[in-house]
Amino acid sequence: MMTVQNLKNNHEEILEHQTPVKAFAFLWARENAMLTAMAICEELALKVEAEIEYQVEETDAGGLVFDKWHIALHTLH
């Protein structure tokens, strides 16, 4: 589990994903109406996760950022 914060509207939610990259991929897919496609096509899901992993940045405060989402490392369970 991890807490994800939307940096644009300060909304937080708790996600139960195995890794931050999978959580970011879920958020991206949800926002882009791709959840069903990614659930059906594992190859698509893997490509999206690989692209997101490449774009994730670490913060000085001990977190990870992708697009407008932030995961503080201390919230990883």
C-alpha cells in the first residue's frame, strides 16, 4: 500500500499496488480511460509500465514523482 498525492489538486488516495510504478501506471490508465485495455492486454500494460518507470523522478525529500502524482517513500507499506 502507498499514499499517492495529486500535486495539482492536493487530493490523496491510498493504493494497494505492488510497486510505485504499477501505482503510477494505474493512475495514468484511469485518467486516460485505459484501465480495461491494460487489464486485457498484458503487453500494453508492460509497455506503459516501462515508459512510466523511465519517467519517474526521485525527489530530494524522499519520494517519487510521475506527471502530477507524488508518492512519499515513507508511505510505502
